[in-house]
Amino acid sequence: MAKSYDYQSAFDIIGPVMMGPSSSHTAGAVKIGNSARAVLGDVPKSLEIRYYESFAKTHQGHGTDVAVVGGAMGYSTFDNR
């Protein structure tokens, strides 16, 4: 069964506990992926991710792409895989 999240605001998703390379591009992305998984109820079979603004230019170099997929797979911000 999927974990349920009770978020009150975007700041509950984009929190201060994070792993690099760029914490602003990874921790929030993991938590967004976690939220997507909670909404879907399971690991998605596929994802279509669109990046905008600074993420569009830097998502691969900063690890945002890996972070959001890891979050959707159920990894936490503390997971160093």
C-alpha cells in the first residue's frame, strides 16, 4: 500500500533536508517524485517529466532527473543510491 502524505503547502514538499550535488535541485525533486507516487498509489510504469526555467537547463547536471525518478520509485532524500 502506498504511503499517504498530508501536505499543507509547497514548503512541506520542498524541505531543508537534502543531498547534493545541488540541494535545491535534488531534495525538492525527490519529494515531488514521492508525492507523485503517493497520488498514483504505486511505482509508475513510465513517467513524462517536463522541466521549466532553471531546471530545463540544469536538470541533468544537477541530478534533478535522477532525483524525481528516484522519488517516484519510493527513494527518500536520505537514500544515497
